[in-house]
Amino acid sequence: MSFRVLADSLGWIAIVLGLWGTYVQYRRVIRQGVEGVSLATWTLFAFMGCFWIAYGFVVHSIVIISGSVVIWPFQVGIVYRLKPWRAWGTIARSFAYAAICCAMTTILWGWQAGVYGTGVAMAINRGPQIVKLIRHADGTGVSVATWALGATGALCWVIYYESHGLWAPLVATAFAGTASLTIAVLALWRHRQVLESIETEVAFARG
């Protein structure tokens, strides 16, 4: 098996991981509520999904197109559960942010610049989730599996992009994957803190 064939296979694996991870978060939101889930983060995910679909058409990659198409409905579903109509300011800021980082850079300097701008946006849009996990001890609503799968998928995408010589999305995805891994680690830490607190309370109650 050549490296190119292996890399293409990893691209499809990345799609499966992205779909599964997003579905896990969607199911978690439905079953456990939206506590700890960032509207700004998931709104930007949905906006930037549109950019990646367009970029996939530009570079004639069915893999890139599929990567965003299959998860976009679940991203929109998560945003809907967060009741965006109650936070128009957040939606407006997310749209403006995506427009500046993705659309304007592409219009002014071309698709490569747009991809780099999207990479910056993809990394920074994870910021609200990271800040919440640092400031608040309760990581309820944040799925470790979702973000860990996202980081693993990012690694698969990096290999896929390298095999096709797509350096701009490679760099953009590497930054995003690092941010996703950061969220996964922070969420795991917070979940363990909550579990340890519960175990301590139970032990104290039993005296």
C-alpha cells in the first residue's frame, strides 16, 4: 500500500471520527442538557463548515467536502439546542468573526489565505470552551470523547493534507487539533475532580 493510498484512507477515517465525535456531543446535549456547552464555539463550527465545503469544491476533494457535509446537521442541531434566538449578540459576533477570518481573507488574498484565516478561527473558536473549563470546576456538558476524537481526526487530516501537498489546511488543522486536545485534557481533569468530590462526600457521609 502506497503512502498516498494510506493517507486517503486516513482522510475517510477522519470523517468517521468527526461524525462520531459530533454525534456524541449532540446526543449528550439532548440527554444531559447544554450546561457547559459554548454557543460561540458551535456556531463557529457550523459557519466554518460551510467554508470547508466550498474549499473542498475548489481543490476537487470529495474527502474534504464529505468531512463537513456529514457533520454539519449535527452541528446545527447542537446550536439549535443552545437556543441561539436568545443570544443574537453571540450569533452576530460569531458570524462577523467567521466572515472576517474566512470570507474576507479569501476575497482579498485568495483561498490559501482564507484557509490560514480559518485555521486561526478554528483554534481561537475553541477558546471559550477552554476558558470555561479553566474558570469553572464543573465540566458538565463537555464530552471528553468528542474532543479527543476531534484531536485524533485532526491528526488523520494532517497526514491526508501532507500527502496531497495542501500545506495551508495542514497548518490550520494542526492548530485546531492541538486546541481540541487541550479541551479534552481539561475536560477529563474537571470530570475527575467532580468524581473525586462525590466520592469524598459519600465517604464522609458513611463516616
